[in-house]
Amino acid sequence: MAERKSSEERREQIIGATLRLVARKGFASVTLRDVAAEVGIVHGLIRHYFASRDELVAAAFDHAVTAELASDEAMLAGLDPVAALAAWFATTPEDHYLVWIDAWSEAPRNAALAAAVARHHRDCERILADVIRRAVAAGAASSLDVDADSRMLTALADGMAVQHHAMGIVDARAADEVVFGAVEARLAIAPGTLAAADRAPARGQWLS
């Protein structure tokens, strides 16, 4: 018999099980029956909390990334702006980016997931823009259009992450060299500055 839990506790348990399954199998392969088996409840109970599989996996992604970005922002706020830039752009753990890459792939077939991906992509651009503004204010960088720089550098970092994590055609060191070099060139930071910055703990720890 399933353990009796409050409605909120059961919802959190279902989301946690979904995240574990997504990390192991990918978004497209997760079913409501899989989640029910992972939690140890009857299949029909999940529909009391989530109307569909698409709604459930979108809620799980949204839950995890919301927590992840809040942790990232708190960590970045405690760093000087150059160290924050290095922390933000350094290669992230594989499980973090593989889940994001899988979400990008699944989003065209899941409107709820697509909305969550788009919202959190904008969150990432906003967080980076805030760090760039801090660097500019400190005299450590230069930018004529912070928001445009954030969009371009986010796109570059995401592209390199795909080449590193999904395709395996560059290693972490090469990815960092390309991204750090582009950031330094775009923001008028002396070459080698980001690689030499004190490294913070890796950001983006999925399911930590």
C-alpha cells in the first residue's frame, strides 16, 4: 500500500521520480506508468496531480531549473564579476546539459515543455546580463549593449555545450578556451583573464 502523504508531498514525490527517470531515459521515453512504478503508486493517482504526461515532464523540468537557477544566482552574487563570468561560462556537468539538450529536442512536441524551456532560457540571459552589468560597473568589462551581448554569448555557450556533451567533438578544455576567448573579445576583457579567475564550484548541478 502506498504511504499516505499530503497532497503537496505526493506532488513533490512524483516530480522527483520524473526527474530521475528523465535523467536516465530522456523526456520522450518517460511514461506515466514509469513514474507510477518509480514512486510505488497506482498509475491513475498521477492524473490527480497532472492531467497528462506532457504536463508532468514540463512541470518536472520547470521545478528543477527554477531551483537550479536560484542556486546559481545566489552563488554568482557572492563572487566578483570576473569570477562570476568565469563560473557562468565554464563547462557545466554532463548530466545538466544533456537534460537541457534533450528538453530542446522534445520541446517542439510538447507545448508546455517548450514554454518552460523558453522562459528559463530568458532567465539565463537575464542572469548573464546582470553579471555583465556588474563587470562593466566595476570597470572590468565593456559593453555597448548588455542585453545583445548576453543573447549572443548565451547562444555561443549553448552551441559549444552541444559540441562537447552531445557530439563529443571538443573536450571541456577546448570548449572553455573557445567560450572564454569569445567572452573576452566581446566584452573587451584581457585575454586569459577568465581562465585565470578563481573558479567557483561548478554551476548547474542537475538533481543535486
